[in-house]
Amino acid sequence: MENKKENLKSASILTLASGWFPTNPGGLERYVYELIYQLSANQDKVELCGVGLPENESYLPINLTNLASQDSSIWQRFVSIRTNFKRTRIDKPDAINLHFALYSFPILDILPKGVPITFNFHGPWASESKQELVKNKLSIFLKRRLIEQTTYNRCDRFIVLSKAFGNILHQEYKIPWNKIYIIPGGVNIDKFQPNLSRPEARQQLNWPENRPILFTSRRLVHRVGLDKLLQALAIIKPKVPDIWLAIAGRGHLQATLEKQAQELGLENNVKFLGFLPDEQLPIAYQAANLTVMPSQSFEGFGLAITESLACGTPVLCTPIGGMPEILTPFSPELITTSAESIAIAEKLENILLGKIPIPSREDCHQYAVTNFDWQKIAQQVRQVILA
């Protein structure tokens, strides 16, 4: 009871992440951005340290401390992070919340003593690098054994977004389960909501009005499975010839994927949107009949699933990582039997031809509000950080 009383008081929380979400879009950055805003709304004093953060943003409810430039080499960043972190220390926080091993590693030995450290595990960094065909074995070894493991050994407790990532943390990094807390990601329900009709959303984006539209917002990298989705589209095109897929995001595979779409004869069925401004993301979800998450590996949660549901649009996903943990209680029939293109095609065809019923707009939104509202999620995270 005493702990709960203490947790109700405003606290000083030192957070260390990577970049700044508005200028460096990504799942980790969005998560941290939403979390620190929710904590500051709770009257907590939050300091965010990172690389490439804006400076002189005095109007923000949080204190930003930029530790290094994103344009510098990794070793220059390490030196700058350490030097600037030391230089800017004034008060001792009540809790420390780390989100990125690479930038946590240089300051592990100078973090304030006696302050509980919680690490939010967003994924196995070294394994993800290997998945993206990084061939430097020494680089992968250093990431895993030196940077990741050393960082985790310094932490008191861990937050994961799914049981799937809890298993990775436990099995691959030998973190005991009694230090791991499973708290799902959140969604900003004020921003992601069904406030437009589908025709209105399509009109705003200048998307086709009378075609079945699939939408996906992904980094264009190997593990997200966009090549499998394109293959699936080619399989179902004879039965659903007017299918249209909008792909938002950037990445090193863009040229490869564009070439694949052309070779599959999908020039009139696929649109690569490139970077989609954040304010257009809720509109894109509402414009689509279905959001698709064809991930092949290391999908610890899938924030896009909760965002799409909050906007009233159902989601099809592969049985990878934490994604099934989101959809199984709500719409298990929208989880494919495997991550292969044939399984994705089979589900898509049955959905688009009306053979599999999909949840209503209202049910999608209500499920997201009930289970993933950031206000509720942030309070759960806060209890762990300040335990």
C-alpha cells in the first residue's frame, strides 16, 4: 500500500532513447514519444536524453537533452554521449528508463547509483541486424555480447510489449522471468479514431474510390515481409483484379520491391507512397478496407495493428512475434496460418470475397480503446519504473 501511495506522487524520471519521433519516425521513437508525454501529463518531471534531439524547445512539457549528433560516427557519438551526459547532470532522478542499448552502453558506469533502472526491450538488436543480411560477424558479436548483454546486466527490471519478446529476452539473454513485465504498446485514441467515412478519407488522399484497398505502413526491410505480400497479391489478382495496395514507408529495399511489383504485373495494383506524414496516417487507415502486417520475424508487438483498429479498420497479420497476442482475443480468424505468401493470399482472398467475416468499425475502435489506450498503458509502465 505504501508503494502505491508513493507512486501517486509526481516523480523525476530520466529516460534515454534514440531519436526524436517527429523527425525520426519509427516504432521505438513513437512509443517513447507517447510514453513521455503521458508521464508528463501525470505531472512527472521527465527528461529525455537521446541523439539528434531538438534543442531550445522550451515550450515542451518535457526536458530534452541532446547528447550527440546523428551525423557523427558511432565512436564520436559514444564520446559525445558520455561527455554531454556527465556535463548535464544536476539532480538525481527517482527512476531511470532505458530504451536503446547502443546509446545506454556509453553511460552505464556513470548512471546515478541507487536509482532503479528499467529497460524497455524493443527487440534483439544484433539478431535483427543479422536478419537484414549484415555480413560483419564481428559487428554482430559486439552488438550482442558487448553492448546488449552488458547493458541488460546493469538493469534491475525489464518491460516487453509481448510474451513473445519476453521469451527472447529470457532465452537469448538469460534474463529471469521475475524481472520481466509484459505491458502492451499503446495507441493515442485522440489521434487515431474513426472520424472520417471511408469515401471521405480516400478523397483526402486522392486514392481510388471504388476499389478494395489494402494498406501497410512499414520500414522497407527484409523482416517485414513485403515481398511475401506482393507475391500474395499476384496470387489473388485473377479473382480480385481491382485490388489496390498502398505501401507507406522508406527503406533500403524500395527499389527491389518496386522491381518485384513490376515483374509480377502489379503496376496498377500497388502504390509505393514513400514517407507518409504522421498527420496522414490515421486518414490512410480509415481509407483502407484492411491493414496488412505480413511480418516474417522479430515483430515484438505491432503498433500499427492498434493504430488501425483504433481508426476502425481491421487488420490481417502473420503468426509472428507479439502480433497474434493482440488479435487472438478479438479476431483470430484474421491471423494467417503461416508467414508464407500462399497463406497470406488465402486469407486475403477469403476476406475480400466475403467468405470470412471481419469485425465492424465500431468493434475495432472499442477493442483498441478498451485494451490499448495510452493513458492506461502509461500508468502500468509507470508503476514498474517506480516500483
